[in-house]
Amino acid sequence: MVNLTAKERQLITGTWSKICAKTLGKQALGSMLYTYPWTQRYFSSFGNLSSIEAIFHNAAVATHGEKVLTSIGEAIKHMDDIKGYYAQLSKYHSETLHVDPYNFKRFCSCTIISMAQTLQEDFTPELQAAFEKLFAAIADALGKGYH
């Protein structure tokens, strides 16, 4: 369970309804792949990720980014059971993909930055704090399969 106040939950749900998963997902995943190039090893099937231009013009990056952001949107509907919601995905990432669990935190950080760029003046300190709480819970839930 995420320890969010009613006000934080309202900020999250109200803001998320304005988010375009396709655009923000591409931006966040692209940023992670460029900023942390060693994370590219998990995406070898995506083809050319050799430059910032290649990453941000890669259809597979855009598709997967949208998929991840759509999953976060669904998790927002399950804020009282984030760990349960992500249990199977956590197991898949740990047992099949062997993803470094810290990469979930990296992706969440890139998503926060992308949200700030997208929302601009609407990205208030209160909104940032609420999403950081939510994303910490999501990263923790996705990392549970490693314990």
C-alpha cells in the first residue's frame, strides 16, 4: 500500500488523466536508455540504440515506453495494492529478464523529469512529491521478485 494522503491521490489521478502515455513513455524510456546506456542491454531486440537520435526515433522504444506508462496508469487504479498489482511482472523481470532492480528507480526518475518538462508550471512541488511517493512504491513492488 502506498502511504498517500487523499490530496496526493487526487493530485496523482487528476494529473495522470492529462498524461499521454505514448509521448511521455517514449520520452522517459528514451531518456533512461540515453542517460544510463548500460540499461540498453535489456533491450537488445530493439535494434539501433547507438545515439540519442536513434533512441528517440526507435519505434520499439516508443512502443515499450507507452506500455510501461500504461501499466503505471493501471497501477494508479490499484494504489491500495501496488505490490499485488505488480507481483507477476516483478517475478518476470527478476526470474526471466534478470533486470537490475535499481533500474526501476532510474526509470521512475526519468519519468518524473519528463513529467516536469511536459507539465511545466503545472508540475508543482506537491505534485512532484506525490508522484515520487507513488513511483517509489512502484519501484519497490517491481523489485520484490528479487527478495
